[in-house]
Amino acid sequence: MTRALAAIALSAFLGMGAAPLPPPLASHRAIYEISLEHTSGSIVAAHGRMAIEFKDTCDGWSTTQRLIADMTDSEGVASRTDFFVTAWESKDGRTMRFDVSDSRDGKEDERQRGSATLGDDGGGRVELVRGKPASFALPKGTQFPTSQMNAILRNAQNGKSSYKHLVFQGGDPTDLNFSTAAIGKAILPEALAREHAADTEGLLNHVPAWAALIIFYPVSSHVESPDYEVAAHLFANGINGSMSLIYSHYTLRAELVRLEPLKASC
């Protein structure tokens, strides 16, 4: 579940093109309520909360994300997931630092901390100071999450309906995915009423948004089915609206309930 949560902690900066320039990225804090949206029976109940903080740091973007969710399976066994990630990405898309922690019922299951760098061709290397292996290569054409979202929103701004690419989200080799995004038309304001209700400071006023389904396929295995899918409202200023996190046997709903501005760090 946690890798989809890392995937949604994304921001965007639309580059040059035929479309008009978008608003700048908004430094902000977003709070989401987590619930069970759909299940085939493996999970029968889920509730929790997720917080995402995003800041402009002049030479890059920083993201802090935490999710705590209580889930009950079909046998009545309850468990608590506590997922925490901090990340920083340079604005040139070449450097990423990350620290990812995944705990269950108070015990840490996974921890990866390290950095990744990319060259001109998108190939690069990851160095882990915590986690295994200590280092590994990234193939040509790899993007980091912010660069991926740059491209998705640039395509949305220009009326294109899809985007495909390799993306490394921070972590071990299993966190390199092939992703494909299906981009819908711009969302009408009346369909964004819940997001605007959570936005008491007007961060979303007159900001275009698109519905997108982003599917992540594993690169490290021969499995053809996706790891997970994220269906989200993507705003041009880098804010994620409400979304669905889709897994093979259940879907979690992350409903935006509070949105507030933060001061940029530069």
C-alpha cells in the first residue's frame, strides 16, 4: 500500500508550450481522510488520516507525508499502518534525496534512506545509506516523481490524453516502475465542490484541474498486472485533490478535508 502513497505525494511545474502559463506551485499542507471505497472481501474496514506538506525550497521542492490507517481483514484481524516519507527533488530533475519508513502495529517493516542522481539520458544511480542493496543503477529514461508530474500536467495543459514513462519514487529497486497515465478533460468547477469546501484560503480558486488515472507496473519482476493505480484530481499548482488508491483486492479513498497555505522556504 505504501508505494502508492509515495506516488501521490507529487507536485508539478508546467514548462513552456502552446498552452498559457499555469499558476506557480503552491506551498501547502493538505489533510485527507482515509476510508474503504471498494473491496473484494480481503479488507472489510479501513479508516485513517493522511497529511502532505509541500514547500518550494528555491532550488528544489520538499515533500513530507504521513499516513496512519487502521485496517481490518476478512478474518477480523486489525492492524495499523504508519507510513512516513520525506523527500527533496532538485528543480532540474537530476537529484533526489529520500527517507521512507513503513511500520505496522508499532514495528518498523521497512526503512530506506538515500539519494539518487540522473544524467543527461535519464540513466543514473541510487546510493542507500539504509536499506539494501547499497547501490543500484537506474535505466536510461528514468524520471523522479516531480518530473513525471511535470510531464503529465504539461500534457494535460496541451490537451493530450496519455503519458508513459519510467519513474523512480525513492527506495529500493522495487520502487522503479513503468507508469502510464490516462488524462481526462479539464474538470468543471461544480465537480470540484468538495475540494473547494476544504480550501478556506482560496488556493484552488481559478486553478484548472484534470482527472487522471496513473497506473504503476513493476519493473523488477515479470508480473504484467499493475502494482497499484491512483485516480486523482490534479491541480495545475501542484495540489492533489481527492483520490482513490486502487489495489488488486481493495480500493482506499483519500478525501481532501483541509487545505492551507505554507510559507515557501526561500
